[in-house]
Amino acid sequence: MNFTLLKHEVLATVKLFSIILAVLMLYIISIVYMYNPEMSNTLNKLTETMPELMSAFGMSNIGNTLIEFLSTYLYGFLLLILPLVFIIMSANKLIMGYIDNGSMAYLIATPNTRFKIVFTQAFFLIASIFILLSITTLAAVLFSEILFPNELNISAFLTLNIGLFFLHFAISGYCFFVSCSSKDLRTSYAYSTGIPILFYLIQALSNMGGALGKLKYFTIYSLFAPEKLMTQNSSSIWMLGALFLIGMLCYMLAIRVFVKRDLYL
């Protein structure tokens, strides 16, 4: 791994990382604080007025426990979308961004192999996602214990967040593969943004139930099932395994494509 390049990426990404983290922290603190009977009644009334819309974003069931409440309002939208924004922007910048602005020629001219360069970039992306989700998980646990001591099932909550990491690991692998294999930055952004957003929209439609429920089999988000992860259902194990394999396959293909491809710099 090239630690000089790794350090450069940390400094170049710290602003975006901090913005995403700050928004997530603010939202998490607000959601934890909202866990009280008065606010629950208000949210129930809101759900009743817009049942289909709330179902689309996975917010139809408030639940009776703190972890069910957090699962409904954190893992149906924000913790899926905001990390995705970070992943898309970072994955495209790490490879295709350098190719597009001509900086990749200077990187390749250094005494570093293509494998070393692309492996460093892949490691940085995975580590960034892990750190981002670890901090948000720690914040949720901390504020839950401060405001509602001993009400959060920490073991189940950690399992839920492990599942969230594997989901974003798989998506980041796809985005990194697109960045390594696209012909230009515009194409890379189009595919790395379009497919994950399309999958999320399909998942939202399937959440509305009825005939649309079968759409869940056409999206990667169906492999992330908070209700099964919280109860540590046995079926959640193969779902996590599938997400891990998808992510590993995408990263391996991305590295191979970048090492073998012709770069017109």
C-alpha cells in the first residue's frame, strides 16, 4: 500500500467526510431524542395520513422498543442515502477523477505498480465507510444510553449496523468497479449513481406492498433486512454473506480491470 497516497486521500476527503458525518450525527441525535410517548403519537398520526409514502421509506412501523424505533427512522432512508452520496463521490474521485484530470499519469510514473495504487484507493474507500458507520453507531449507542438508559438492545443494534456496513461495502464495490472500468468521468458518475438510486426506488416501491411487493427481488437492498438482523434471524446470515461476496467480487474485478486496462493519458 502507498501510505503517501493514502495520506493525500485522507486530507482531500476530510471535508466531504465531515459534512456527511455532521448531518448523520444531527439526525441520529434528533431521532433518539424523539423516542417518547408524545412524539410517538404524533408520528403515528403522520403515518396514518400518508401510509403509502411512509411505507415506501420503511417508516410504517414505529415499534414498541427503542431499537425498533431507531430501525424505522434511521435505516429506511438516511443511513442508506447519505453514505451512498459519500460512496459515489469518493469512488469516482479515487480512480476516474485522477484519469479525467490527467493526474493518473503522474501516479503511474512513480515507482508504484498499478496494483499498489488501486489497492490503496480501494482500501481507503472501505476504511472510510467503516469509520463513518462506526462513529454513527457509537453516537447512537451513546445518546441512547444517556437519554434512555438500558433501553437499547446494544447486541442487536451492533448486528444491525454490521449488516448496514456489508450493504454499503457491496455498493461501494460496484461504484469502485464502475470508476475503474468507465471510459470517462461522466459515464462513471452516470452508472455509479443511476443503478444504486434505481435499486433504492425499486425497494421503495416494493415496500408499498401489494403487487409491487415482488419488486424487492430485483434490488440489492432486499439483502439488508433490519427486522431479521435485529432478531438475529438465521436467514440474515446468508444475506450478509451474499452482500460480502458481491462486494469482494466487485473490488477484485475493479482491481483486475484497472491493472489490465489501456489508459490513454
